[in-house]
Amino acid sequence: MFRLLRWRFRPLSGPSDLLYAGSARSFSGSPPPAARVRSTFLDFFRQEHGHLLVPSSPVRPRGDPSLLFVNAGMNQFKPILLGTADPRSSMSAYRRVVNSQKCVRAGGKHNDLEDVGRDLTHHTFFEMLGSWSFGDYFKVEACSMAWSLLTEHYGIPADRLYVSYFAGDAAARLPADEETRRIWLDIGVPPSRLLPFGLKENFWEMGDSGPCGPCTEIHYDHVGGRDAAALVNADSPDVVEIWNLVFMQYNREPDQNLCPLPRVSVDTGMGLERLVSVLQGTRSTYDTDLFTPLLQAIHQRSRVGPYGGRTGEADQGRVDMAYRVVADHIRTLSICIADGVHPGMSGAELVLRRILRRAVRFCVQVLQAPQGSLASLVPTVTHILGDVYPELHSEADRVMDVINDSEAHFLSSLHQGSRLILRTLSSKDYKHGVFPASVVWSLHRDLGFPLDLVDLMLDERGVKVDREELDRLMAESHKVSSDLHSGVQSQVMLDVLSLAELQRLAVPHTDDSLKYQYSLEQGRYVFPACSATVLALYDGRVLVSEVSEGQCCGVILDQTCFYSEQGGQSHDRGYFTWDRLQDVPYSVEAVVQAGGYVVHQVTAAGRLKTGDRVQLHLDQVHRLSCMVKHTATHILNFALRVVLGPAVQQRGSHVSADRLRFDFSVKGSLSVSQLQQVERCVNDIIAANQVVHSQELPLQTARCINGLRTVDEVYPDPVRVVSVAVPVSDLLNDQTDRQTSVELCCGTHLLQTGAIKDLVIVSERQMVRGISRIIAVTGQEAAEAREAGQVLSQEVDSLSARLTGSAPSSLDSAQCLAKEVGVLSDAVDNTSIPQWQRRDLQSRLRALQRTSNTCVRKLETRQAAVQTQALLEKNGVRDVQVDSVETDSLSVLMKTVNQLSAAAPHSHVMLLAHQRHSGKVLCACQVPKDSLSLSASDWALAVCRRLGGSAGGSALVAKGTGNSSDITEALRWAEEFASEKTQR
């Protein structure tokens, strides 16, 4: 028997246009605005059914490399579903949850980008209304709540609704979900409206492995008054899915077997945009109040008629498609940039760049809006969505700046790409009618040039791309990107069933408090000894009681002094020794945390079983180096705010033993002066040897600290607060006005800043527009960087003195100096030195490069003039002039040919230069502008091929190389070739 909540099913007779008729609680009168639709959903679950309202997570996934963007409401709750949530975090206590989640589907498995604009329903950004039960209620309550909300509160007529459920799959050995079917029948759904479907439609899986289960979907018929069962899941625009209820009751094992989950969950999701279109009586989501203000704003900026809602052939010039593209994409851009995802060159950033460029193209080319129009739509997006997503208000100016900068860069790239296409079409190597795929792929990958725009430009000239080769290049690039993106998951990561088994066996969570229990005694850090008992062993698939020698496994101890990888800090290194075999080390290869358990990845050096006692030996040098870098990262974060202002936001960091990486929001790269100021601020704090304080506080209490810096993470409760110079208690009680570094942080830190000794920023560059990355080193590495910088600075000083003194008298000496500038530039670019010094030296070297190049050109011109005069005196003026000169420089040879042709404009000139020590032959030629019978490129190519080499150029000027021990024969043949051609 099922414990059912009985809900009266509305009669299926009567007019179907009573969309807002129903109970007193249902919507009535005019169509409800989207904001009310959203709040009704949230209030229904929160106020009537005791759900906790959890804010939307940012669209950049938290620590999930399998996703480019958050694309479903459940993404932020994956740690709960997988059993890996920190038991001290508020998330671990979630039982009933509701929210409206920002989602982006524009890359990876869920990719709606190219469909957006073509129809009336696809979007790259949308809001997912979701409700969840984590081990609380299950199918009965979920179905009943959903039916009540739709029919009682939103007032949707029941005769417009159809329900699908899982029909089972014999091949997968999955039974039909008869339980859900009986629940819907009991609620009152007629059998004719209760439809079975297979795995594709009604079985949900998180991925290749993990929690999964049957789902039931509620569909809405826009027409009504008919039997539309045949149109369910048939891609009909008239019958659409509005709500999906997923019942997670299985776990998909790596071997594809299904096992029952120890704790079942419910995950429901309903797209706000589609729900609003239903409640506002339109088939198009673009006709709802989520989009109409945007469409009106776009029209005001365009030079075309107003939006008409047309699609396909009826949409002349794709104007309405452009309206939809721009309206959708500006929402996505605003949300993503406000959440810290910027247009860039890889991953989510690359996808966002394509979205922005697609929007710019339609905005400028189709809607004929002036440059800057796209960014000017951001305030309209903020007006529509800002109340529920307040970051849109605080980040609006930055969002507009990023869009404007990116648009200007793209329009410049379009001009550059167009020139490259025309140059390729006019090149000699171009095969008529087939455009090289390598050029197209370079345009798309490097300049972001849209592929369909390349096709359009080539079609106008009757040219096609080598599509087969282009597809091959794209597939190859996608494979490399996928391999890099997927990464390799550590074998020791416990799955949901193993975590549940640990809890069933009452295995206590690992006590890792020893990782913080170190002291500073007489200037040396002392780390505690740690002896532990093996509580569990994991072989990568299941828990085992014993592992044998050579077997890779995860070891769970009752306590540990090892730090597990989290919070941007690398895990500790070290080894175990077995109490009964002290001289055999078990090397710890990785340390991770899952669901309160610290798992040490070990390759067993001998037999190991549960109950064994082990001694833990921490690599103290590695740990101390990580502590140095982590404390230095906090100080750097503080120094950046001091120098650049409070708007600087951390966007990511990573701490390892050898260096630290820090990503932060800033409009452009830092100047030399700003870099110096940041370093000075950091090193002043280091030199002061300030005390580093830490204290555990309730999370809500900690968030009240003035000046506290946080990042987008799920923090444990209580949480560790780390401050520099000022005790946490003083900051908490507002007992000081002093500004200092204070952050929520689970990492390990120094007790005093002096151990950092020195910090040098060795790299700072913009990763994407608006996000910079700093790489810094400390201690001895910092001293070495400063020393290397001094050496390079002295070398630049010396070279500058030689170049700015007396000018080189010979071409050889000038070329040597120019080469020195190039070599020194490479050294400055690639040596670890202070970044401010690198920028300064690069600027000086660029000036020296210009000076040396000018000197070389002058001496080359002078030498060419001498050789030209000698040739004129020797040969006079002829129709065909072929001779040899002494030079090692192809540039001098070309200049000599140019000058000789200028002196004898009707002559066909070719000069060869023989490098006798190597046998290499340089070739240069030029023909008169009115030469129809002989082109320079043909002449050079013929001669150089005869010499076993190659050549290239234009019809007027060409150059090449070859090899020969004697060029006498080549000179004779070259003259005969030209004479024969010119005498025809």
C-alpha cells in the first residue's frame, strides 16, 4: 500500500481556455508576471512544505571539471548525492531544498547554442526552478506537491496535462516504475493520460557512473480540448514538457551494473521560461515579460523594424532570428561575466567568447545597430533579473566594460580575417575553387572568425572550403580539448555506495586536527608525531579488509596529520610505516577528503589490513613550503586590494611547494609601478614578522567580520578564520580600525610572516579580459629571481651603451648587435625575474631592437649601393642582367636588386650570392612592371629548383635559395631562361 496524499482531480470536461480558473489560491485575471511565477514556486515549497531556500550557485561550477557551466539545478548538490559533502558544512544537513538556479547550456553534452534564435524556445541561459529531497520524502510526496502546485496554485487546467513514467527496459534489467504509475492513478490522472516511455525519455543518469533513477515528466498541451497523448515526447511545439521529477534510487557502477542506493533522493526541475510562457498563454518564451523589454530595447538601438516573432522562410533577412539571438545572448553574457566567467580562449571562456561574437555579428550585421549597442542592453537585463540575482547590479559596469572591449577586439579580428581570406585567394599556392581548411581553422581558432561567415564570404566568390579536411582538424582539436578537460580521476575517490557502507559500519570520520597542531620553537617549526589505526581499505571499487603488496588502495585512518587537497592547497606528502615492519615505507601518493573521511592513496609495500597500526611520517619540508606559499597568498590578496582598491575580487588560487598562483578581477594588466607597490606592500608585512592568527568560529559569526574575504565555496560550520597581525577576536569585536588580511580558510599557515623571507611576482598577465593571473615565488627562489633580474639588467645596460655610443661601422658588427638584442630579449622573456623588472627591460629592449634594426638597414642600403654601382660600371644597362655578388645577407641582395632595377627600370634583374663555405646560394630578382612574358616568381622558382631549392614571391619581385658548389652554370642558365622568355 502507498501512503498517498489525495488530491481531487479536476473534471476533464468543460472549456479548455479557463487557464487561470481554479482554486482561490490560483492565478486569476491577467497573466502573471515572471517574478510572481518564480516567487510562487519558491514560496510553495518553502512556506507550505518546509523546504530550505538555497541561493543559486554561480554558473561557474564549484570544483567540477566535468562541466563547463552549471547546466542543471542539481549541480551544486552533487556532493550530497555522491555522499562527499563535508559533514561540518550546512550542505550536509540539507533534507528539503528549493531554489531557482542560473543555468547555461552552451557547450559540452548540453549545447543549445546553434539552435538559439532559429526557433521560439531555445536558450543558452535559463532559470531552473527546482525542489529536492535528500533522504526525506520520495515519490508519493513529490508527485502530490507537483500536481498541487500546477493545478491548485498556478491554476493550470488538469485536462491540459499529460504524465509520462518509466516503462522499464529488459536489456538493462530495469523493471517498469509501477510505483509511480499507481501514485499518479491514485492522485487522479486518467490512464489515457499516463504514458510509459523508455530509457531515453524517462531514466535519468548523472554520468557514466553514479546516482541515477527513473523519472516522471509532466507535459502541457497548448491547444487543449483534445486527446494529445500521441504528441507527448514527439517534438511537437504544441505539447511540451514543463516539469521533470527524478527519483534517484540506483547507483550506476563503473562496470555498468545498477545497485540500490542506501538513501533515495528526489530532484525536480522546471524551466522558468517555459512555465511563464504557459501561464502567459504563449508558445514562444520570447513573448513573455522575461524577454519583451529586451526586444523593445534592441529595437530602439537597431535600424530595422520591430520584432515580429517570425521563423524560417517567413523571417526575411533573419531579422527576428537576430532579435532572439541578441536577447538570449546578452542575458547569458551578463550572468556569466557577473559570475566571473569572461570571454577567453579555452573551456567555458571560449564558449562565452563564441556567444559574444555571435551576438555582435547579429547585432551589427543584421540589426544594423552601432558598435556598443550590445553592452548598452545590460541595464535592461539587470532590471529584469537583478532583484533575484543582485550580483547583476553590483557588477553591471564591469560587465559592460568587458562586452565593449571584447566587441571592439572581435570587430578588429573580423577585418584582419577578411584580409587573410583575400590574401589567400590571391596567392599563387591557392588551388582554384577549394579554400585550404588549415586557413579556415586558424581563422576560427585563433581569431574567433565564425565558420558560417567564412562560408558566406567564400560562396560570394564561388569558392568552397575543403570540408573533409576541416572536419578532421575540428575533430582532432575537440579530442585534444576533451582529453585535457576530462582529466583522470584519482582511484581513491570513494563512491556513494562505499561512503554509505562506511556509515553503516559506523566507521568514525577521520580526525585530521593534527594537521594544525604544529608549533614554532626557537625559530623552527615542530610537527606532531602521529600514530594511527587502519579503519578501512578501498581498492577503487569496494571496501576490503586487506590489500597485498603492490596493490594501489585508499587507506582510511582514525586520525591523520596529513593535509588533504582542498581550498587550493596541494596535499601533503610523506609515508606510512607499519608497526611490525618499521623499515618498509608505504609512500602516500595523494590525500583527498570525501564525506568527512580522509583517504590516503598508497601503493602497498607489503600486506596491509584493517586494524593495523601505522606511523605517519610527514614530509616536513614540503609542508612548510606549502605553508609559506599559502600565507603569502593571503598577504598578496590583501596587498592587491590596498594598491588597486576594494573592487579586486579573488577568482581562484593554487598553492604548491614551489610557487603560488593567484587569479583576480582587474580591468587590465598591472603597470610597472603597481607591480612594485604590490611587492613592496607584501614584503613590508613579511619584514615585520607579523603574527598569523587562526580561530574557529560559527560560519554566520565569521561572516560578520569587517573586511573578510571569501570565495565561492561551501564552507564548513564552524569555519576556520585566518588573520594577519590582528587577532580574530579583535576583528570580531570591532576592537580595531586596522585594515589587515582576514579570510575564511581551511589551509595550513605560518605562525609568523617572517618565514616567507621574500616574495617576487615573476608573472602577471590577463588570462581573459578582466581576469589577471599572478605567479609568485618566495624565499630562496625569490632571491634567485632578483639576482637573475640584476644580471639581465646589467647586460641590457651594457648593450645599450654599445648601441647608443658610436654607431657600428660594418654590417657584420651591426648584425651581431641586433642578434644580441634578440638573444637578450628571449632571456628576459623566459627567465624567472621580477615581473615589474621584466616589463621595464622588455620596453628598453624593444627600443634597442628598433635602433639596431635601423642601423642594420642603413648599412645594408649603403652596401647595396656600392654593389649596385659596381655592377652598373661592369655591365651597363641591359634587358636581362644576371650576375653574382658577395654577401651573406638575403636582405642586402634584395636591396641591391631593388637599386639596380631603379637605375635600369626596363631591365630584368637577377643576382645570386654564393656562400662558398656552405654551398648555399641566395637568389633575388625583379622584373619591370610591364613585363608580361616573364614573372619574377616563375624566374626565381625555375632557377632555385635547378639548384635543388625553392623560391617564392610576386610577379614583380621574388627570392629563394638553393645549393651548389659552382654557380657559373646557374648564372648562364638563368640568363638564357630570361632571354628566351622576353624575346617571345
